[in-house]
Amino acid sequence: MFRHQGKSRTLKHNLRIATILSFVAGIVNVSGFLAFKQLTTNVTGHFALFIYDVANFDFWKGTIYFLYIFSFLFGSFLSSFLIERYSENKKLNVFVLPTVIECLVLISIGLVSNFMELEYANLITCLLLFAMGLQNSFVTKISNAVVRTTHLTGLFTDLGIDLSLLCFPKLAPQKKLLKSNIKLRVYIILFFFAGGLIGGFFYSKLDLKLNTLILAALFLLASLFFDDFRYKVIKTRRKYYQKRKPNNA
């Protein structure tokens, strides 16, 4: 699911990566909000607050919202840059790089929070937005912009459009594609919601605080390595059967 691109990518691949990444984003979103009272998976609200402060000539106060936006943008830029930079290396799964960086950021925040009080809430918020920018960028590239996992505004818009199109009989030939899109969007929404519930439960009820970010990172790493292991098994099996074919001929 982390390797297939372009025409080789199927709905099943998109569903797998969408559920994993939206689940992780849900955990990050709730953990960031509970810890710092800031949204950490999208920049829509931050942009509105930035404009509000600028309009009131409170430029210094608005700087922090600009940094939030820039952090998400820089994460997106870095993810895309790394993917393009190493895309010619056929032996390397280029999507591993931004995924590992995202995990390192989440794990580092969680670990540091156990040893010292995080006084620089704005810096941590920037790091979380940076991580989500990384994630949103590489999932957009790997799925050809079909999957977005860090915010739901566009998803609910697209879901509403697809549901409305099902009401028109003349679009019957497109019904299969529409149902696939609806299924994908529903999965993302549900797993984002599930990630938020679990993140909130672990953060508040089990009092893990920012250690919930470590759980999110470990879940993502486990999915990444499982996918890599599965790919190697399939590749080995194909080589084995290819070697047997000439002998059986």
C-alpha cells in the first residue's frame, strides 16, 4: 500500500493507507488539542486567526499563526522534495523517508514530555503541524490526490457531492466509481473519528498525555514495516514461481 503508484494502485491500496493515516491523524489532532488547545492537523482555523490579527494590526500576535501555517507548508514541501529527490532509486521505497521523519517527530515529543515540562507549546504545535504536513503530502502523492487524511472539510464536501450524484439515473455507468469514492471517504472519516476517540481515551482516561503520540507513531511504523515485509514475501514468491515455470514446461 506504500509502494503502488499510478495505474497499479487500487481501491484496496487506498483504503489501507487511508485507514492507517487517518487513524494516526485523529490521534495527533486530539492529543495536540488536549495538550495545547490548538488544532494540529490542518491550518484553516489558524489562517483565519492570522488574518484576524493582521486586520487588527496585531502583527506580533499573528506571527505565531503564520508559523503554524509555515510549519505545515514546510512539512509538505520537505515530503514532496524527498520523494522527488529519490524517486529514481528503484530499490528505495521513497515514501519511507517522510513516514520515518513523521514518526521520529511524534516519538521525540512523547519521550521528551516524560522528562521535562514542555514550556514551549507553540514550538510543539509547529512540530505537530510539520509532521501532519509531511503525512498529507506523501499520501496525496502516493494516491494521486485521491486520499487526504489530516482534515475533513474537503472530505465531507466530496462525500456530499458523490452522494448527490447517486440520485441521478443518467449517471448509472459511473455508479461503481461513485460507490468506491464514497466508501473511501467514509473509511477516512470513521478512522479519523476512531483515532480521535482512542487518542482522547489514552490521553485523558489512562493519563498517558503526549505518550499517545508515541502510540500513533508505533502504529504507523508497524504498518510500514508490515507492508515492506509483505512486499518482500510476494516478490520472493513470484521469483520462486518464475523459476519453476521453465522446469515444468
